[in-house]
Amino acid sequence: QVQLVESGGGLVQAGGSLRLSCAASGRDFSINRMAWYRQAPGKQRELVAVITSGGSTNYADSEKGRFTISIDNAKNTVYLQMNTLKPEDTAVYYCTAFLAQAMAVKSYWGQGTQVTVSS
């Protein structure tokens, strides 16, 4: 059984920074790609950024230049560095991992971590 554990959320003032982490634990898997999504109150969950195990990245337009996704394959951990945060970045941030297991790719979700940006 694979688990994703997120950390690093919290309350920050506008213009501040936070770094989210998400560690995958379990047995017999390799990372295909990992991503961060977020869901604000009353809104649909949306993609923030995605990274492959090889380091290729893609970002939502609104986060380009402010957020940086990175991965440590040795630790099975993905990070999201968020700078110049805005009140509209307030949301629950979810980590998802697409893992290769037994000749198939399976997806897993973390429990979410709250990010609140005050104005």
C-alpha cells in the first residue's frame, strides 16, 4: 500500500513564501510523475504543477514564475516552492503521484494541506 504524506502548509502574509513537501512511502514502486493540485472553497480542483521522474515540468499559467516544483527521486519526495503568494492562492493543496507498479501505472492522492494567504 502506498501512502502520500504532505507537509508545509500554513498561514502566511501576502508576498510571503511556503514550501510544500509530499513523500511517497510503500513498496515496489517507481515514480512516473508527481503533481500538485489545489482546491479553493467553492471551486473545482485545479492543476498547479507536474513533474516527471526525469525532471520535466509543466505549470498552470497563473503560477509560472512564482511556483517551482522539484523532485528528489531518492527520497520519493516532491516539493512545491511557492513565492510571492497572493490571497487567491488560498486553497487546500493536494499531492498526487502516478506510480509504476506491477506493469501498470496507478495514481494516489495525499490528504491535502491547507495554505492560507492573508492580505
